[in-house]
Amino acid sequence: MNSNLATKADIAAPKVDIADLKADFATLKTDLLKWMIGAMVVQTGVIVALVKLL
């Protein structure tokens, strides 16, 4: 037979990788959201400080 054909194991392997990627993306999304909220708080503080100075 041709060795280039995909076996059941070859097809099942990416499914496990996709599950790991989904978990990684969920963690990444949470971390990114934390940084964005922190940056917005700092930006708001800087704007308030600048408005008080002017």
C-alpha cells in the first residue's frame, strides 16, 4: 500500500492539539484582557492628572 495515506491515528492526533490550542487561547485572552484593563486605568489616571494641571 501507499505510505502516504493517513491512518486513524494520524487523523486523531490533530484533535488533541486543537484542544490544547483552545485552552492556550483562553488563557491568552484572559491575560490580554487584564493588561488592557490595567492600561485603560493608567491612561485614565494620566488624563485626569493632565487635566488637573492645565
